[in-house]
Amino acid sequence: MRKNCLVDFHTHILPKMDDGARDVQTSVEMLKALYDQGVTHCVLTPHYMNDSESVEHFIDRRERSYEILKEACKGQIVPEIALGAEVHLNKEMSNDDLKPLCMGNSNIIMLEFPSSKFQYWMIDEIEHIAFEQNIDIMFAHVDRLLDYFTPSQLEQVFGFEDFIYQLNNISLRSMKKRLAFYHYYSKDMPIVLGSDSHDIKHRAPDFSKSMRRIKWFPYGNRIKRSVEATSEILLKEIFG
Ligand SMILES: [Fe+2]
């Protein structure tokens, strides 16, 4: 990884795909804002929900949106981009082939827990995806789970060896969140960051201070090194 490489693993930048960028001009503005904040690589992760759309339909829609974005980015200075999805965890979703939803050239899928109470079918689905479909799991914005999962449920979520844990940058601003996350952090846990940006105003790209804020964790330098090392490995898999 070249020096100062910074990756945004979670964005809603593709135009008209979900509740993110409303038009392609917004998409380009978001990408330019990320570049200005030092982001060199960006994964585009629109929401995917298997109870409202087939994987094939989503991929087709995503491809059309991406073509429009690529055209609009010509001549602009923006981060390198790869396609992915923020995949909402649903019952029986592991019956579908989920590999097309993986990030770029990798075998990594980003899974989002429902914003409901923890239920045990969720763990069953995750294990099916990970161990039967042989897909590497990245949990989206795990900082949110700290608000509504119990300690024992969080132990399960953070107890998967080799799973990747994505934090939203906004959580780094909160001392309460940093301390809560640190409680479940273990040495060598793969951690990455994401802006989860949806627009250019209310949920705008916010990478400018993220790496500095990581140092505000207890043992922040160790977590910063984990983010850098994980990003370096995943960059090769996703963009390679
Ligand atoms: Fe998101």
C-alpha cells in the first residue's frame, strides 16, 4: 500500500440506487469530497435487501448506475472505486448465491444486522454464509450494535475469528462508543472504517479527522495499525 492510503469501505454514492445520492452530480461531489479528505480508495455499497429484490436484479441495476457514474467521473480527480453492497441480514437469505454481492474482486460480503432485537436465526444465517458459501464476512457499522445488543449478544458478534468489523467514522467522535467498542476489541481483530455517507450535507463524507480520532481509543495506536494493516490486505483483494 502506498503511503497515506485511506479506504472508505462503506458508502451510498451510486446514483439513484437507494437512499443515498439522488443524482450523479451528488455522487461526483461526494467522491471529490472523499478525495479531498485523503481517501484514495472507495467501495460503493448500496443497500441490498433480499425480500424486495433478487440478487440478479440488484446487480443489473447497480451496473447501470455505475456506468452513469463512471461517465460523469471522466476528467475528475476522485478515489479509485469498487462495487459492493450493504447486505441486510434476512431469514433464509443464505439460500441464494450471495457471491455476486462481494466487494470488487474479493470474497468479502458486507452484512448489516437488522435494527431490531438480536435473534438467533441471525447467527445461523451468518454461519451459513460464512461456512457453507465460504464467503468472508464484514459486519457493517458494528458501533451501532453497541446501542441495542446486550453484552452477551455482542460477545457473539465480536467473537467470530477472522471476521472483519467496520466502524462508522462518526462513532469515533464519541468517547462512550470508543470505550464500549474497546471492551470487545481483541488484539489482531480486523477493523476498517467507513463514512456511510449518503449525501453531501446531512450524512456527508467525514474522513478528514477519522484517523486522528482513532488514536483517542485506549491503545489507539494499536487500533490505528489494525485499521491500516486490514485496509492494506483488503485493498489487494478488492482492487487487485
Ligand atoms: Fe450504510
